[in-house]
Amino acid sequence: MATESSDFRTPMRSPSRRVVHDGPFGLGCAPLGNLFQAIDDEDASALLEAAWDAGIRWFDTAPHYGLGLSERRLGAFLRTKPRQEYTISTKVGRLLVPNAAGAAERDPEGFDVPADQRRVWDFSGDGVRASLDASLERLGLDSIDVALIHDPTEQAETAIAEAVPALVELRAAGAIDAVGVGTRDTAVLTRFVTETEIDTLMLAGRYTLLDQSALGTLFPACLERSVSVLNAGVFNSGILALVAPPLDAPFEYSAAPAEVIRRARQMADVCATFGTTLPAAALAFARSHPVVEAVAVGAANHSQLRENLALVDAPPPPELWDELARRGFLGVGCE
């Protein structure tokens, strides 16, 4: 259970280094890479226009998303907008190399695209620089704002020793504005916060209504070192986006265990008692800790995005958090 010093309702100072200056929400652009299902260029453009019209100005992408498709679609859109009006983050750690043998197959990592390229892990300094150059070419832009080291869990030593220093050099030279790291492993993220000079981190699915393990050591370390958090995966792959989670609800990119379904349904019932919904509570909670600078919201289409953002205009009553805490739903997974 969370201690008093790490409870999300306890006032604490916010990090001083901000990397997203465009509001509390951003668009997670994995769906632009045909995550789980294909969308056409017209639908991708409509999703981005809906985000822009809603005031979103932070867009997060990665080479991993659709083997570069997300970056290409996002870049085509952002090239029509004033460069000073948005923040773009992309990721390093996976280089894309030609894979002619896979051209007739589909990508095996969840994106509905041809497997005509393959991902090669590379957290070296040269790999980081090559990754950013390739991303800029796909985006068709002269610069990105935030460079995030992507899922370095298995190669943390190399990423700490080589990737971070290379990015810090690029930051010092003015080539990027901020250096960060993104993954779901809170122990690895804590190492980057305490051992390196990063500005921010992207946390996937570890500060949500179903998993608050980031409260244990990670968030206190971020507060101590003034490292901001970009919160992602806040619906835990979909289960928290459902008003009444069914038995086959998704969780962490697979079928949710029975215990998770039970807890999600119980929280949904509590939310209904207070005149709100589980998705509205999940989105509000994702922003609630002072260390969280912004929340990345993903959507498969423009209608889903508008539905998600509409939840912001109807926040849950403060009494909901007291009741969820009383029932033991807050502090889950903490040390």
C-alpha cells in the first residue's frame, strides 16, 4: 500500500523541468501505425485533425509503430502546421532495416503492415544518432523535441552508458530539447532517473486505477530529481476505457485475468454510485499525481478520440477518490 508520502492525494512540489508545454494531454500515435487493425490514410488524417481541433499539441510516435508508418503519417500532417505550435516526441532503440523476405508477410508485432522491414535493437551512441536521423527523414521535419529511449529493459546498461550520453550531447547542441526514456518497468525507469541526466520519462500502464506501482520508488525519485512523467497506457490496454468491462476485456495486451475483471467491475460500480464512469475516473486519475506533466491518450479513430476527451469535461467528484481508497483500490502494487 502507498505510504503517506507517496499517496496521490498528498500535496508535493511539481518537477521544474517541463518538456510538454502544450496542455495536459497528447495523442499517442501507435494507432497511426495500424496497431491491431488497419486504418487508411484518410482516417489517419481525420484522427489527427480531430486532435488538433481539440487543442492537442503534443504528438508521440516511434519507429516501432507500424515499422515507420506512424511517423510518416504524423509527419505528413504536422508539415501543414506551424512548427512552433506543437511538440513531437519519438523514440530510439530500434533501428529499421530492410527485410525483403518478409514483404509478403504481416508484421509479427501487432501492427497490420507488411513485414518488409525488421527492427534491430541498438542502444549505442551511433545507433541513437542513426535512429533520430531516420525518424526525421520519415517525418519530413527538421527537428523533434523529445527523444525517448524505447523499452531498454533488457539492455539497460548499454542504454545508460551510451544512449543517454549521446542524447545529452544532442540536447547540449540544441538538436533536441529533452531526453527521456519510456517503458513499463518501474525499476529500470528508477535507475535512469537516479543515475542519468534525463529530463522526462514515459511510463506505460504503471500509474492507473489498476496498477499504481509507480508510487513505490519511481515517483518519489522523479520528485527528488525534478524529472517529469508522461503517463501512457492509462486505460491498461482497454479495460479501463469500458463503462462495464466484459469477461473478455483486454488488459496488458492480452485477456484480463478474472481478478482484474472483478476489480475493474467493482470500481465501475463505485463510479456509477458517484454519477461518473470508469473511463472518466481512469483519465482523471492518470493526471492526479503532481509528477505527471501530461497524459498520452490513444484512439483508433477520431470519434473515439472525441469520446475520450469529452471525459475531461466531466471529472469525477472528489468524494470518489476517498471511497476508492477506503475500498483498497488505491495504492495497488506499491512497495
